[in-house]
Amino acid sequence: MILVTGGTGLVGSHLLFELVSNNRPVRAIYRRAHKLEMVKKVFGYYTDAVDEFYNRIEWVEANINDIPALEVAFTNVSYVYHCAAFISFEPDKYYQLRKVNIKGTANIVNLCISHHVKKLCYVSSIAAIGNAQHPDTLITEQTEWNPEADNSVYAITKYGAELEVWRGTQEGVDAVIVNPGIILGPGFWKGGGSGSLFKRIHKGLKHYPKGSTAYVDVWDVVDAMLQLMSSDIINERYIVIAENLSFKSFNDKVTTAFSLPPIRKEATPLLLAIAWRLDWLNHKLFGKRRKLSKQLVKSILTKTVYDNSKIKKALDFRFKSIDHSISEVVDYYLRDSK
């Protein structure tokens, strides 16, 4: 039996579709019943037999800090894909991030140990990898994490979650970690993922920051996970990104796919410095949710380039072009918007 955590998220729902498409016995955990509709929505992009595919999944209601429910979910499980995570860059969400990303991962690892799971795949993030000293230096799996740096709360907790996985490998669990960049895929148009970025661009995003980051198609992330789990590779981590792009270049590609004019205004460091301070003040005075933190501003103003050669070499892996991924996501977004 295969267990998937975070099955109602972008990666988890696509992973579930691929597993059931290949008639693999799969169980998935969910926290809220209404989120299950997102799985059906994602399945609907790829098949007309949505209910048939969906009903092949054995669902268990649980969260990753609910040990009794997790014990039920782990019954007769041999392989675990741990996709569940809390994604937020709001500093005041730090303890919630720790509870889900670090403590929750520790629970999954502990149950993998006690249930003698054969292999664990953990979905981390490039946020959990260290930064290079020079902006043109490729960041690899070996780039050291600097705990003294002004890291985002999300990055800190994803790094902490990885430490729990490495602890598990010392206690008998074979594991692999994937570190995707920004994951492009359809269906999740609200929240803080890439889907909401497509939505904001379509509705008229005004500015772009001068930094850069890495992008990858959701199906490439799923394919990498499946290949790593079926391989003899254990106790390794892999950067899973297709291309490094400036935010301007990415936005230009998306506006072109939408047949919209390009975003011409750069969000200057001064503008963003004012913006995150006003955002902080708005939070303090009126209790508004943070949209822009100092760490997030630093990130989007920084040029970072990631090296995907390790997974290419290990699996002879070929990534989809980001142009193709953007075109597909735009098509799905426009279809959903009708």
C-alpha cells in the first residue's frame, strides 16, 4: 500500500492521479472534506472518468499531528509520499509553520520507522537550500544552509523538516528528498501558490521585481518522485527545477500566453522597502494578514540560479520547457474562468 500525505494539494493531487492511473493501491489522508473536491477538479483536467479514478483512492481523515488517525492510515503501508505542508511567508505564522512542517514531518518519519516503511519521499523546496555568495554561482544540493542568515519562516521550517527526514535515515528509513522550485500546475488559483500568480497577472499585475528564481512543471515533480521511489537510490536529495528565470522573463511569458501587454514597471528596492513596512504597519494596527515580509522582499530582489544536473544525471531526466508548462496552465485557467 502507498500512502500520500497532502493529497488535496497541487503535487499530491497530481501524484494521486498518476498512481491510480497505473492501478497502484493508494491511500491518502485529508484534513477537510471540502478539499476533496479539489482532487476531483484536478482529475477532471485529465480524464472524463473522474469518479472512477477518484474512487480507487482509500481516503483517511487525519492531519499530520493526529497520531491515532495516522496510525490507522499507516496500516500495511510500504511506501510514503509526504507532500503535506503549510506554505506561508508571514512571520507571525512561524509557530504554525513549525507545527505542520517540522513536527508533522517528525510524526510521519516516526511512523515510517515504527511501521517499517520501505521508502519515504519528502517534498521539500529550494527554499530549504542554502544561498550562494555570488548571484551567478549555481546553487547545488551541497550549498550550505546558513542558520545565521535572515531566512524566511517558511524556509526555516522546511529545512527543519528535512533534518527530521535525515534523522529517520539514521534510524532505519530509506528516504529521498526532492527540492522543487516554483511548481507550475492548474487548479489552485487561490492562495499563495503559482496558480494565484497566474490569476494576478491575468487581472493586471502592475509591477515585477528584479530578482530571479527557478520553475518546474508539476508533472516533472511527480515523475521525479516516482522514478526516485522505484530506483535503488536512497538517502539523497535532488533539486527539481526545469529553468532559472528572472521574474520579468517569467511574467513576460505568462502575459504573452494570455495575449496581454507586458508588465513594464519594475518594483524598485525602495518601493518594496516602503511596501513591506506599510504591510507590517497594517498588520500591527488593523490585524491584516501579512502579504509582504522583509525576507520575502529580499528573496524576490535576489538573483538565484539552481543546478538541476544531479537529477538529470541520476535518472537521465528530461524536463518540460517552462514555455510549454505556462501555455498549459494558461489554457486551464481560461477554461476555468469561463
